Amino acid sequence: MQQIRDDLWETATETPMPGLTTHAYLLTRETGNLLFYNTSLQQEIERMDELGGVAYQLLSHRDELGDSLLKIRQRFGTRLGGHRREQAEFARFVTPDILFGDRETLLGHIDVIPTPGHSPGSTCFLVHSPTGQRYLFTGDTLYRSADGSWKAGFIPGHNSPEDRQTMATSITGLRELEPDLVIGSAFAGSNGYQKMGQGEWQAHVDDALERLMR
């Protein structure tokens, strides 16, 4: 794992399919660490143990499901969170402890933002860090591409034509946010996260929407 902020660690790269890479992210807290997304790497699970374990694991969507969820829960007593619209997919691996539905605030500092489109239960998370920074976890709703731009996770063949407008509505709802750091789950370039200056995020959202609806 590598530390990318005072309270944020990134797991080693995994490649679930050619051209696609993923990371998970551990947010350290005195009240219990949180893991965003998922990792199957045993050495990263061991490193998380050294950093204080995992009190909560929050998934952005069903593509992050895997056998390691049960392993992480058994190791740390982790409480798992995911969207209620994907309970059937969760049931193949582990029953979630926390189900998201509407927009809400979790643990006092995490805004849960449902963003259907890539999948029915796709969810983003805006974390208000005690450091004063705002971290936006976008899952695959928006991902960082090889050229450094952020693109909508609309995949022809995987998504239906109706999903395009659903995703556009979800992405539009993210435009009002002012994150300091945006962190995708899957990505196609050399890096899955990006620091944002004032107004930069809105420009990325506008570009992603234009490409999506083109």
C-alpha cells in the first residue's frame, strides 16, 4: 500500500481484465478505518491489519463483489455497506450490514450519493476528512481514462440505451460538489485519482456529459 494523503492509503494495482486496472482505498480513523471498493490481494489485507484493520467496507457497485469480502469480514469484523438494489448480487458472497437507498450521511462525515447508470446500485461517496479535504469516491460512475480525462462508465453491450440518460442525470448531480480529490475504482491510465483545483471538477463533469451524450 502507498499513502496518498495523511489519512488515505491506496492498495496495489489489480487487473481484472486487459486494459482495466483497479485499486481500493483505506481511510484511517481513530474511531475505525474504512475501506472503499475492494481488494483481493492478501498482502494488502495484512498491511491493513498493521494500519488498524477495517471497521467498515463500502462498495460503490456490484462489480466490486468477490470472495475477499468474506475474508476481510472474518479477519476484522468489518461491517459491509452497499446499495439495496444490488442485494441479490451481494447474496452470492456475503450479506451486507448496511444498505443504501436514498442520499444520506453515514458515520457523520460520509455523504452517500446514489448514482445509478453504470449499474442499478452505483453509489458515490463524498468524505469530509478531518484534514479539511473532501474526497469524492466515484466508483465506475466516472473513471479516469488514459488521457487523464474523466469519462462516464457507460459500456455499450453492458449498459442499455436507457442507462445513458439515467447516468447523465446521476453525473449532473455530482457537478455541484467541490471535491479536493476525486478517486475512481477502475481506471485506464497510470493513475485512478486526481487532485482538483477550483472549478476543475465542474469542467471534467461537463466534458464527461458531452462525451456521454455525443
